[in-house]
Amino acid sequence: MNFSTILRLAGLCLTAAAWFGRHRDRAVAHRMASSADAARQLMREGHGAFRRGDLKRAAACYGAADRLVRMGNPDDPQLRMLPLYYAHVMFEKGDFRQAARLVRSALDRLPELPRLRFRRQSFYDRAGDYETRFAQLVGEALATRDAELLFLLGYECFFNGRADEARKYFEAAIEGRPSDFRAGRFLQALGG
């Protein structure tokens, strides 16, 4: 085999590799778009299930959507709030530790979260449901002084306009876990 034949073969290999690369990139992009669409659909189903009070279905939908997002494109703007919705279902189910982990995950995907303004109670059709869970969280967090629960309690107070209480609970969470920079972000938003 002479040198020019080797160069032609190398050129053919590079051309084939480029073609397969473009084809693969398009296939990957298509799968990512499909997974984002599927995640959005699951998120909508989760919203509907939560409003109906079907917490098991809402958790399944949000969980599946969250897995799709983590495997695909976690920066999709429409899906960045997904861990918060999932956290709200876990809160309603009384799984406060999981809710706290999901709020932390949301803060990683959505660093501007402490600057957003919404009332947590507005996610509930019946305010009494929220108040019951909130009272349960307060009892558990204060009894155990667990940093995760105190962080979640700070988050709940923060988004319900209870700034002084939020500050107190975030400070307690940091005391229990000095490296808790996420609680620090909320304190910073509170001016502390």
C-alpha cells in the first residue's frame, strides 16, 4: 500500500467518523429534547395529581420527571423548579427529610431561589392541610434539632413571610451543620 492510498483511506475514515458523529449528535439532541418533553408532561401530570390530592401519583410523576431531567438537560428553564414541586409533595406526605434534600437540589439548579417571592400556602387548595403539616414539621424539627429539618423549617418560614423565624431556623441549621452554604444563601437574602 502506498502513501497516497493510506491518505485516501484515512480521509474516508475521517469522513465516515464525521458523518457518524453528526448523526449521533442529532440522535442525542433528539433524545434530550424528547426527554425534556416527557419531563414537562410528567410535571404537568404531577401538578394535576397534587391538586387532586393524589400524592402517590404526584410523587411518582415528579420523581420520574426529575430522573429524566438529571439524565438529560438539567438547565431547561421550565424544569428547574421541578425539585421544589417534588419537595412540596414530600412535605405534604410528611417525608420532611426528603423534602429538605429536594429543596437543596432545587437551590443547586436554581441559585436565585432565595430572591423569588411566592407563598408556600398558595400551593394548597385548603390552607388547613398546609398548617397541619407545618405544625408537624415544627414539632419534629424542634424536638430533634436536626439540621435538615431546621433547614426545611427555615425554607417554609422564608416563603410564608416569616422572616424572623426563617432567620432563626437557618442559623440553627448552620449551627448543626457549619458547612451549610445553602442555608447561608437564604440568610444572605434575609440580610443576615
